[in-house]
Amino acid sequence: MNGRETRTALAFLAPSLCVIVVLLAYPLARTLVLSLYRYNLAQVLGKPARFVGLENYRDLATSPFFWHVVLATLAFAGTCVVGTLAVGTIVALALEDAFPGRSALRVVVALPWAMPAVAASIVWKWLFDDQHGPLDAFLSALGLHAFAGFSWTANALVAFAAVAVIVAWQTFPFVTITLLAGFATLPRSVYEAAAVDGISDWRRTCAITLPMLGPLFLTLIVLLMIWDVKVFTQMYVMTGGGPGRGTYVLGLYAWREGFASVHLGVAAAIAAAMSALLAIFVGAYVRLARGSTA
């Protein structure tokens, strides 16, 4: 590419680069700068912020609760990724073959993904309600009397599982739609050869379809992991971090420190740590993607 072509390419990229700088680079830089200051309620009211360097990071690094939240976030995100991929893949395989009403069903499947997270979380909170929610009544009607008046948010582990259901329900349509698009790109000749050899549908799926979509699954895993590590809305609406602080994840932890406790410097440090964690996932994805295409 000569100099003229380079300048032309940069001219076309300039608007997008400006948007990236304004919407991403500048807020990230401001967050990193804020994380180096002690910025509390006094600073909000006008008192000058005090530069503390890496003190906020040191406090986090020596806080057992911070590492508990990190591990809880990773475990929660991993559970959501596995559940979302499993449900999304099963639904995509079910919708791959033609049958009456398939187009309408594809639209219905996409509805959870289209719903606003706040509205969907409120609906699910009502479903899980131990006094008026229909889920406990339904399970009790099936003979599972232990669920009569069962509180889904009184125990941290159960609350995490309930929120994981909400997250998986909202994101599995993305996996389904992406895989359906991936199915359409697979060469038909491979399936024709498998049919000639008498390979069953189940073996064809396990030995041909899923392995050929390996790079796509890798992309989905990384995207879902990034989204689920950043989860906030569903957890905030469903549990608010309770019982106690049992269901804190990094996004909720940063929000509580920043807006409830007005420890904005600490909140910025948590956000920076979350960004570093996500950068690790992105870096691992890039390395694996390069290895798969080498």
C-alpha cells in the first residue's frame, strides 16, 4: 500500500476512530486516572481530590472480599456461558431442519434477546417470588412440596443459580441465531457424503457439524464470557447483591462502591481491574484464533 492509499484509508477510518476515542478511549483513560485518586463524598462536594497512586489497587489486592467477588464473578460467568451455549446449540439444531412453522418459531426464539434487560429481570423476579410468583405454585402442584413458599434469593448459591437462568434465557437466542447462520455456511457436499456412508444424524452432528463450527464456538465463548463478567442489570434487579453481600459480582461491586458508598476512586479501580480481566480473555481469544488459522 503506497502513501496515497494509506492516506485514503485513514481518511475513511477517521470518523470511526473519532467515535472510538470519544466513546471508549477517553472514558477508559478518565477511569484509570480517577483510580489513582482518593475521590469520595468530600470531593463530590468540591474538596480537591488527593492523589494516592496505586493505593486503591493495593487496598483491593489485600481485600479478601474483592478476591471473593472476582472468583464468584468468574464462576457465575462460566456457569452462564455453559448454560447459554448448551441451550442455544440444542435450539439451533432443532431449528436447522425444515418443518411447518419454523420461520415463526425462529422469531419467537429471538424475543428474549430483544427484551430490555430491566423489563425481563422484573418479570423473572415476579416469577421467582416466594409469595406471589407462579413458579413455586407450579412446582408444588407437581408434587415438589419443598418449593411451597421457597425463597430463591435467601441463599447466595440458589440466588446465583436463579440469576444464571435469567442471563442464559436472555442470551441463548444470540447463540442460536449465530449458529443457524454458521450452519448455512457449511458445505453440503460433506453431508451428502455422510448420507451416502449411512452416518446417522446424531453422529453427523457430533462428528461433522459441531467440529466444523469450532472457530465460531470459540468466538461465542469469548463474547459470552465478556458479557457475563460484566453482568449487572439482572443481578441488581433480582438480588441487589443480597443476601447480605452474598451475590456481589464485579459490576455490582463497582456500582455499590461508586454510587452507594461514594468511593469513586475505589470504584474506578474495580472497573479498571475488570477491564484488565476482560483484556485477558480477549488476548487469549486472539492467540487461540491465530493458532486455529495457522
